[in-house]
Amino acid sequence: MFDKLQLKKALFIIGFLGSLSLSAQNVSVRRGAKRKLAKEETKLNLSRRAINQGLILKPNAEHRRWEKVIYRFLDLNQAKNAALYYSENRGGKGNLFTQIFKLLNNSELKAYEYLDGVELYDEEHKLDFKAFLERFQIPYKLVGRGANQSIEIADSDIPSFEVRAYYLKEVWYFDQAKSEFDVSIEAICPVMFASAEDGNLPFPLFWLPYDKLRPYINTDLVMLDDRNNLAEASLDDFFTMRMYKGDIVKVKNLLNKSLIQQVGVDSIQSKRDSIEQELKTIETKSFACSPMMKLKAGEDNDEETLSEETNKKENSRDKRIKKAKKSKKKKSSRSRKSKKKSKKSKRSSSKSVRGRF
């Protein structure tokens, strides 16, 4: 009996000590995770909320059962894309490329070399920022020594206004977990235009994963539209709601060819139109599209109805003008006829008067 009591006590003590060690391990793991997150905050100069929000908003590729990869060319000279180029409403931060350039210089973002036909986001193809500056002859100055050495670049030397276009990688996909279609922005590539004998030549600079850029552009409110001058949306809203206008230059295919390589210059616009119609059908006709896609489709429909109404108004105005012109012609012809008749009557009256004398 005594031995059984001692055995029970011993087992109880062992179990109690084991639970204490497990709880201590859990506490240490949680503390380690907090330290890691705090280091990431200080490294990226972002709040914990911004980091968590970026992780939540990042789409999960594991649940995709269908996808189509679209590459677009965004011309910043177009009015719909002006929010990416002009910086007057960004509180002194400069335009989008200026912000990206400074984040790369401060090692807060990683960019990857532009390769023709493929994007590789690994350490081997990570952009060497110093080599990038030398390649494009951007003036810089080295400050400090050793591990504390940094690169200093004047704001006037940042080629922000030479970057007049972006390549954008979209992924249209079906999410099986949510049972809906959606669109995500996967990467962005600034395109710089340099003057040459044949004109301005485009130079794609580097690829930047959009989910890494997103926390830095989803807080500052900017003006996105001429119709509303209030700064009430962010550049993240601009990309997420697809408020930009971009021509399709490539759809991912087995031969890894661009549209112009597939169909030629003469047929490229008709090919673009057919692809846009296919994507629009997915947006409008599919019962399983996401709320953001429905909102975008509604905006497009509103624009179409507005353009239709304006066309109707213009047509009715043209019709009214034509009718007015026709009535004027009829009136002028009637007045001419009446004048001729009056002249004839005058002549006949004068002849009769002469005959009397």
C-alpha cells in the first residue's frame, strides 16, 4: 500500500514538472516569434499591423484550380495612369518610382533582375543596387566605411520622370476554397525611356513582387481621378481595384511568346480585344466572381452606359442639326421661288401698263 502511494506521488510530480517544461517552451516560442516580428518591424520600418495586413491580403496560391497570367503595359502619359507619375499629391514622397527607388536604397525592398520572358525571385537574381546605379549612370556617393557604408543619392538624380511606363503582371484565377474568381497583381516592373538616335527606347529596370511593395503604398491617400479632387484612396486601391488602363502585351503560353510575336503588328489589336472580351465575360457573366471584380465590372458598365448616353446625345444633336439645315434649305428655296414669282408679276404688270399708253 505504501509503495503504491509513493508511486502515485512520483508519477504526479513527473507529470507536473513535464507540464511546467511544456508551458515554458510555449512561452519561449511565443517570445521568440514576438522578437522575430519586432526585428522585421524595425528592419522594414513598418508597423506590426501593416505587416499582418500584407500577409492577410496576400492571395493563397494553393487553392487555385484555374489561372491565366496576363502582362500589361501601363503608359503613364494616359490620364487613367497619371496617379503613378505625378507626385504633387503625395506629401513630398515623390511619385511611385521615387518611393520604390528610396526603399531599394535603404534595403527595405528586394528587387530582381529583369529577364526576357521569365521572372525569377531568388537570391541568384536579386538586384545589385550599386551595379544597377552604375549600369544606368545614376550619380551616387558612398558615405561611411565598412559595414556602416551607405549610398547617398540626391533627389534630383533619381530618374523618376524618365520612368514613364510599367509592366504589370496580373493573375486571373479561380479560388476553390472561396469558390470564386478573382484577380491579383503579382509583380510590377518600371520601364525607363532613354533618348537615342531612333527616338526614345524603353528599358525595363527590374521586377518587384507586389505583395512586398503593398504595405508601403496602402496608407498614403492620393488623388486618383480628375472628377474627384479629394485624396481618398491609396495606390494599393488603385492597383487592387484595377483603376489603371493597360494594353495586353503577353498572355502566358507554352511557346513563351508575346502577342506581337504570335500574331504580328497588324492583328495585335484584334487579339487584344478578344482577350479583353474573354476576361470581361469572366467578370460579368460568372456567378462566382469576387466582390471586387463585381465592383470593377459595375464601374466598367457605368462607363459604357455613360459613353452610350453621350453617343446617343451626340447622334440626336447631329440629327437636330441636319433637320435644321434641311429646313433652312427648304425655306431658302421657297423664298427664292417667291422672289421669282414676284419678279414675273412685276414684269407682266409693267407690260400691261405700256400697252395701255
